[in-house]
Amino acid sequence: MRVILAEDSTLLREGLVRLLAEEGHTVTAAVGDGAALLAAVEAEPPDAVVVDVRMPPGHTDEGLRAALEIRRRWPAVGVLVLSQYVERRYAAELITADTGGVGYLLKDRVAQVDEFLDALDRVGAGGAAFDPEVVRRLVAASSHADPLARLTPRERDVLDHMAQGRTNASIAEHLYVSRSAVEKHINAIFDKLDLSHAAGYSRRVLAVLRYLGS
């Protein structure tokens, strides 16, 4: 996979370059700010970018805004955002704008090398990878208008994993249930959220949007 890294910490950036190279990925550029990231993607669009949220010059949300710009201008490029904190406004926008080829992890996950690499692989392949803690905090922020009161605890568990971007097979594995059981729970979720008549994959997207309080 061809990857561009955007991280202002030289130590972490070089460590990620070495890690990805050892895993067989090609790092086509490693930059330290959002403007340089956009320029690198424009020069040679990669399969995926890994971008820190807070970068120069303001060290606020430059990286996340660059990630959203990449999603708008180069939708085929996977975007994996790394953050020390959950930036609720932009995180929700990133998650709900498009469920394919996008991920948001807290930086603690980078230390869990297998989890980080798995998330990057999923994003680069057009899937999704959302840190459970990110999802939890977004949901907590909107709990004043909970649309999920009719769901059972197990249905909430299934929807939580859907919001993390997991497939039915992956949900079944993590919850130790059969795939058919997961499918039944998902159909029940659609019914209870009044999504039975929505078409195809859009039902899954709409269910996650309801879950995030959007």
C-alpha cells in the first residue's frame, strides 16, 4: 500500500515510516503540517494517508481539516486520523460524511501495533475503522436525545460495532455469536429505528447516523 504520513513529531513520524516499511508498505511522503500533506497528495495521490489532528501552525485542528479536504477532493484516498483527544465536531463530520475508506483512532492505539496496522489495512481497502472510545464519546455528547431507547442491550452492542466500521462477520467474532444472529439483530435495529424501507447499504449508514445523534 502507498501511504503518506502527516505528523509534526519527528520521532513519531520516523517511527511510523520505519514500521510501515517493515510491514511492506511504501511511504511516498512524510510531512509535518497540513499544507504539506495536501501538496503531497495532489502531487501523487496514495492509497491512504495517516494524519495527526493537531499540526503547525496553530496546533489545533489543521490535520483534521486537511483530512476532510482530502475526502472532498480525492475520495478514493483512504484517510486514517490519529488524535490525542476526540475532536467532536470534526470527528462527527468525518465519520458521517462517508463510511468508506475512513478511520479515526486515538494515538494510544498506535502503541497497539496490530490494531493500528489492521485499521490502516481496512481504511486502505475502502473500509472503516473507528476507535471504540471515539464512538463512545460522540454518543455521550448526544445522549440528551437518545433515539435508541427501544433497542435491547445486545442490539446496542451490535450497533456499537457497526459504528466502528465492522462487518457482520467481524461483529459475530467479537460478540461470540453466529453471523445469522448478528443479521437478525441488525434487522431488528432497522425496524426499531424505522429504517425498514430504506434501500440497501444506506440503512446501515442511517443507523450509525442515528447512533451518533446526527
